[in-house]
Amino acid sequence: MLDNSPNPTTAPPQGHSHVHSVETQRQIINRLSRIEGHIRGVKNMVQEDRHCAEVLIQIAAVRGALDRVARMILDEHLTACVARAAEEGNIEAEIEELKAALDRFLP
């Protein structure tokens, strides 16, 4: 994702620079923090034996929020990573990575 730590499950392939806007990264992290809180709220609703319809509505809200974060990340990827790859002449490899990620992301 946008984490620049050397985690082998999220790190880009070697020789692949991965730099993103600090502001976009901050916005995404803030949204994920709100989603995290919302998930805890849904968990509490289940523990409190709240009405199923209420819980499902809140789950739909979480899913929508996650979709919006995914859209932000995709937009950042297209404007930063794909554009950079095009400038560097590595567009084919970047497009293949994007296709593989979308295959896992989309149902």
C-alpha cells in the first residue's frame, strides 16, 4: 500500500521506487483509523445483541468507507506509480502489477 517500510508482503519489487504524497498518505491513514473505530463499533453492536438490520447497515457503511479508501489508493497509484513508470519506460511491468492487484481486489 502506501507504507514505505520494508515489509516483504507490501514492498514494491526491487528497483521500483515507491514514493507517494505525504498528504494523500495522511488522508488514507486518517480514513483507515476512522474505519477501525467503526469496526469496533460494529463489534460492540454484536456483543450487545443489537438488531441484525442495524448491524448490517453499519457493515454496509464500513464496506463503503473501505471502497472509498481503495479508490483513493487506486487514484494515487495511477497518478504517481503508473505515471512514473511511463516516464521511466517501465509501463508494461507496472500495468501487469496493477492487473494482478485488481484481480485480487475485485470480486
